[in-house]
Amino acid sequence: MTIEETLAALVDRFNRRVERTPALAEELKGLARTIVIRLGDAGSYAVDLADGRLKNLRSGAPSRADLSIATDLATFEGLLAKEIGPMKALVTRRLAIDGSLEDKLLLRRLL
């Protein structure tokens, strides 16, 4: 599976979870954020959170993002496979998250 397919599947999984979880949908209601994922040599991707859904997944990084996630492809794949935890990746500097505290906490809901 390509990284684009993996990201599209993650977006789809998140949107289905929001549809099944009214409390999560209510929590995300009214939020609008642009999220960038930088995967080193694998490229950068952006997605928008609006109306409680992730949409408009695209390659490239916009000039402005509310939340930025930077890692390498191997760490990203390890996070998805639960071979490494996000806290360990942060502490070992294999993962960096830039954004407000509110947006960093929001990231936990997105995953």
C-alpha cells in the first residue's frame, strides 16, 4: 500500500468513527483546522478538519497549518502498527508535533 493509500484509509477510518460516535462528533463540531504530516523523504501531506470530518487530503504542505506532525516514514509506519508508542517516539525525537496545546490534545482524538 502506498503512503497516499495509507493516509486515505486513515482519513476514512476516522470519518467512520465520527459517524458511529455522537460524542466525538459533538466534540469536533465547529472546529476547523489544517493538519500537515511531514514524512521526511516520503513527502508532506495535508488534510483539513471541518464539520467534524477530515477532508481534502492532498500532497504538499500549505503555507499555514494549525497542527504539524513531523517524522520519518519508518517511525510513522511503526506508530500505525503499534510497534512504537507516540510518547516513546516523542521522547526519542523521532516524532515532533507543533501546534497549540489544544490542537495537540485534539491529535489524540484524531488517532
